[in-house]
Amino acid sequence: MRFLLTLLRPFMIVGALAVSACATHTPTAPDIKLYVFHCGNIEVRDVSVFSPGVNQGQVKSLTDSCYLIRHPKGDLIWDTGLPDQLGSKGQEFYDGLFYMSMPTPLQAQLESIGVKPQDIEWLGISHAHSDHTGNANLFSNATLLMQKEEFDAAFGGNPQQYGFVPDSYSHFNATNTQRLQGDHDVFGDGRVVVKRAIGHTPGHQMLYLDLPESGRIVLSGDLYHFTSNREHRRVPSFNFSKEQTLESMERMEQFLESTGAQLWIQHDKEQNAGIRHAPEYYQ
Ligand SMILES: [Zn+2]
């Protein structure tokens, strides 16, 4: 081993010089930080609701995730998890199909890294289901970024028909929501981009990140809930449109392949176990 290192040393030094010379001549990449938060636990008593006809009656544990992107031009929170009020005791939903809890409040998690929810400028939610809007009202000083179709469903006459809980985002309306009709580059430098991926709900969207050190990452929203559904492209029975979902899956898979980005599946408990959570961060 020492022999190999000795042989390689001149190349390593040249390599280091090349990197530092390069660094002085290229524009400095913006200082972006990505924090990941635990935003609740979801026990699914029959996982086949996510994969019709497959694994009927099987129980599966999912996690719920929220993210904070700190960019020199502002802060963006991406999804807000289950409501802090659920606490660690939690409760059942949908006749016991789901058991959900929120052991550590998002507000406390943010404050532990010195961030006040009211200071955050942008709120991006992948879609308006209540496991993503649970704490949206904490961020009422922010501008909400939402596809137009999602806005029309969430703030129209019958949001409940889409499985939305309007009380959870009642501090938002047409005046503090930016209605999107496609992809949206949040800070104008291509580093943080909302990606339209409709089908799970009328205006479902995802988030693409290009971090200076950690590289390209896409946050899934609920395009997939766990890895095996991605592998088999299974569409949950409760999705708004199966056809739109499959089209979004195809488009996103092509995007992931062309960019080389990793896909972080927000509800995938096993994948999340390998992702660093706050107070650690990615740059
Ligand atoms: Zn969800």
C-alpha cells in the first residue's frame, strides 16, 4: 500500500494543484445547504393501496420527510410533514388503514438549527395531501409555490374530493401563492428547480437540486412512495390520474438518467435511513 502511495504521490500533488488552479478561475458555486427532517411516521395496514393487487393485507412502515434549502438568495422549505399536533402518540386515519405520528415537531427541529419558520421566504409543497401540508401554516410569511391545477383543486369548491385538508393550509390564498404552469427555477440559477410531475394529484410536483458538493438530487414528492413501486412503476389506487402518473414517471426517469441525479423517495423509510438528517446537512 505504501509503495502504491509513493508511486501515486506526484500525480496526487499535480491533481491537487489542478483542482486549486481551476477553483480560482471558475465562478464560485453558491453556498447552498440542504437539511433533511423527520416529519412523521406512517404505518400502512394494507400496503396494496399503493400497489393495487400486490401485497394485499401486508403492513408497511413509511417515513415522512421535509427539507430546508438554504440558498444565498433565501430559504425554501419543501413539504411540511404531518401536523406537529399529532405528537408521538399519533392516531389512526381512514378507518385504521393508516396510523400516523409526529414524534418531533418540525418547528422544534427548525429552531434547533437556528431557523424561525416565520423567516422562511418560500414554501414548496409537492402536493396538498395532509402528510405534506401538516405544518404549512407555520410558514405563513412565505410565498407558496404550487402548480395552477393544484391551486384550483386546493382552493376550489371541494378540496376534500382530492383528499386535501384545507384547514392545514388555511393561511394561504391567491395573494400569497405563486401559481406555476410548468417547471420553475426558484432562485434563477438552475440550482433549485420545481419540476411539474402531475398525476398523483392534479398539480403534483417535485424538486430538483444541484448542490456544489453533493451533486444532483431530485426529491420525489409522491411520484413513488417506496423503491419497489419505482421498480415496477405501480400507481396507487387513490391517485388522481393513472395515465398522467405514468407519463410523469416516464418523463422523470428520463430526466434522472440524462442529469445523473439521485432520486430521494420522501416516504421510503429504508432509503431515508441512509440519508443524513438535521442538524447535519448536504452542500
Ligand atoms: Zn405523501
